[in-house]
Amino acid sequence: MRELFADLHIHVGRSAAGRPVKMAASPKLTVRAILEEAAQRKGLDVIGIVDAACPDVLEEIAGYAASGLLRPHPDGGLLYAGNTLLVLGAEVEVEGPRGGAAHFGVWMPDLDALRAFSEWLARRVTNPGLSSQRMRGEAVELQEVCRRLGGLFIVHHAFTPHRGLYGACVGRMADMVDPEGVDAVELGLSADTDMADRISELQAFSFVSNSDAHSTGRIAREYNRLRCREASFRELALALRRREGRAVTGNYGLDPLLGKYHRTACLKCGAVAGDPPPVERCPACGAGDVVFGVLDRLEQVADLPEPVHPAFRPPYIHHIPLEFIPGLGPKRRAALLNAFGTEMNILHRVPADELVRVVGERLAGVLQEARAGRLRVRTGGGGRYGRVVL
């Protein structure tokens, strides 16, 4: 078995033809830029492009496969540079049964299955060329076509107040989807395993922590460690389903306090709620016009007073991306990358004394504290990230 690092939720800002795909994403976030950043700078073994079913993006990827830039793996997925696996997916928005909407990730094993899914989806959305479009129909229909095409179905950023299944739609999974057809649950930037395992029905599922990247720099701000024989779609499916010795063996994610929606925040004065949750009105000015926080929503839907982790649940490591670390600016990050190759090496493999050699004792100490999850964080909310406080 091998240890693989995977980020399964990366958006595309523009197609090779120059047309927008994910409107909120950077125009520099192209398929080619994603491949290069993930393989050469981040050091990821598996990446998921979540806009691959958009026709422009699909044809671009098919062209790379025809040219040899991408090579189909016999067990699914496409290999870039011989060792980084590209998994092909779509993020689809579905209206909740009582209002709101949620995002779901649908992942296909190969280009043929992706093309069939893209054609099916195009008949159910207003603009198939754009990412994360709202589908006409119910989530169970999406699950059915995913299953028929041999795909994987993942609940995306389950707890966020915008487009999260629990955060925006329902209090129980079965009210919106068929739990038997869910392969994994994505925690999102403002939640972690301790929070999610206060919902007893989630103890049956593997959790994934992904970046939801809207720019190249955000790739791998959250990611997963997998135990697999190799990087392939089949092995990924086995890992998410915990079969034949494969598994998710680690979740690396932002400290939830860093997340943009961790606590309720006031849209009028900007104040972020303190304890105890749930807070439904501004704690400073009393306004009711707030963005409800993930922790606050969790207090409403959780049925356990404390987290209960199933035996298979891996550790959740509060990961601080390099760009979040004060004092570690672009020049020092570049020096680290020049010395050690990839961010995965810097964050996981390089000995402390080697870090000292490149960035000095103080910053190397901060990196060590970040590795251990011991940096102090000021809470985020209302669409504003938290920040590290030294």
C-alpha cells in the first residue's frame, strides 16, 4: 500500500477558449494551471476537477488526453506527468425540500462516463457551460444517474450556510438524499471531525477535507491522506468506501476557527458571535441580519452532546497552509519550494533543522507549531477568514 495525498474539489475559472466556468474563481485557474500547480508545487497524488462536465472543460481535457498530456489509467482517471491522477467531476446544485439549496459532487471514472453525464446534466440546467448550476429535479435523481454510470457521490461542504446540505437545507440526510448512495461527506473549511461526529448518522461515512479552490494558491489548503495500492479511480472508490484495506487515513484541514463561516456574523456591523452557540442575532448591535455560523447550525442539528468517533475515523490534523502563516511571505515560500520541491514535503517530510537552514529559527519554529496544530487563531465568520495570531 502507498500513502497518497488528495484534494478532490478544485474549480476551473476559465476554459482554454477563454470562457468563464466558475464565475467566482480566478481567470488564471485553468485546467493546465491546476495540473501544473498540483503536481509541481503542491505535490498532490490525486486531484479532482469539479467542473470537468462543463462542455468547454470536458473537450479541453479530452484534447489533452488525445495529445498524450493526460494518459487514461486502466482503472479510471487520467494521469498527468506520470504520477498525479486527475479525477473528473461536476458540482451540481439541488434545491432543498423546504427551501435553500445544496451542492453535491459527482465523480466519473473516465471520459466516456463523464460525457454521458454531461449530456444528461445539460438537459436539466439553464447554462451547462457554467459550474455549480442548479439542476431541475431532486438529489435522488442525481444519485441514480451517478450510480448507473459507475460514479462517486459526495456531499459537498455539508455544513456551510450557503449551499450546504445541513447548513442550508435539512437537519437529517435522508430528508434530501438516499444515504445508501452517498460515498463520502465533505466537511468544508469551517468544520472538522469533532464537530461532524456529533451527528450520529454521519458515523457511517468517510469524511473528506478538500480545498474548494477558486485560485491556484488555494489548492491543497485542505486535503486528505489515503491508503491505496496506486492512484486510480478504482482505488479512490475503495478508499472512500473502506474496502479491501483501502481507507482515508488522515484529514488535513484548516482549524475551523479560520473558516469564513465558522461563527454567526452580523451583516450590519461585522461583529462575530462568541460563546455559547447557537447565536441567531448580532451579539453587538442586536440585528437579525446575520450569516448563520457552521458551529451555531451544528448546535441545532447535532443529536450527540460530544463527538463519538467510529473506529475507522482517522485523525483530523489542523493544518495551516503556508500562505496563512504570518511572516512567511512570497519570497520565503519560494525559497522553501526551491529547497524542498513541494508543499507536501515542507508540511510533512522536511526535518526541522532543514527548515531552519532556509528560513531561520523563528519561522521554522512557527512552521513546527503549524504542523502540530498549536498556533492561535482568531475566529472567522460572515465570509471573512479567521487569522493566525502569533
